[in-house]
Amino acid sequence: MIGISGFEPIFLVGLEAIREEHGPRLAALGGRRLTGFALVRFVEDEDWFADCPVVLDFDGVRVEICHWKLDELSIGWNTVDTTAAISGWENAELTPEWSDTDERLESFLGQELDEVVLLEWRSSSRHDLADGTLAVEFVFGADRFHIANALDENSIDVGDAHPDFVRHRLYRRAD
């Protein structure tokens, strides 16, 4: 998909499916340091290509998060090769490549992960198309970020999640 070496997403829908399939592995990241990350950016303008997975490295365990469509989420483990060129774009106007720079994530490097949470959007509006969509939140001390569905692509948001998110904690460091 998208010419990314090793990226073979398995998209799941809903809290229970994600928690059952990935909850224990996400929880096992707790206490590890964020040692790296990779995003796909376009060479020409350095814009983030938010359709591609966000790769986070926690002391050698890499988690690959990618949202698709309205409510689908793929979480992969140690499969994406961020050193390989992204293929299939030879005739395109823009050239995607892996980048290890992002001002939202850089301040988290070297910090130990204190909490891992699945965030479930639960709106009071009956007509909210995002109802039930999921985000993955990573908490480091008083700081946090989450990777959410921005309606068919990823978003990275730093700070507290919107109040319409319900928190489903997978791991929390003992105080």
C-alpha cells in the first residue's frame, strides 16, 4: 500500500477489536523510552503525508499506527522499513520519503512512557459520523500526544484530548 516497504495493514473497527488484537502489546510499551519516530513527508514542500503510518520506536519495539476511511485503524509491529525508499511515485508531482523530524513529537524523545490509552470518540450528537472512532494516546509525565482519525488520514495532537473522547486505559505506571 502506498509503496511502503513492509506495510501490509490490517484495518480493524471498534474498541473491542483493537483492544483484543493490540491491547496487550500496546500495554507492554509502558515504561519504555520513545527513542525515535518516522513520518512520511514530501521532499518538495516538507508537508506531512498523513495517509501513511506513523511509526514510533520504543527502545527497539516499533508500533505503526494508520487510520483509514472513517473508522478503520491498523496497528502494526516492527514491519515497516523506514530506511527503504517509497516506491511507485516515479511519475507523480511529489516525492514522499521517510522523515525523523516533527516538532510535535521531538520533545517526547528520550522520555519514558507512563500511560497508554485507547481514546473512543463519543459525541452527544446523534448525527456525529466520527462516533466510535479511536485514537491511541501516549502519556509521558504531564505531557501527552495521540494519533487520531482525521477522517481518512492520521492526525497527531499534543496535549489533552477533546472531552468527547472516552479514555480506555491499557497501561499506567504505578505511582
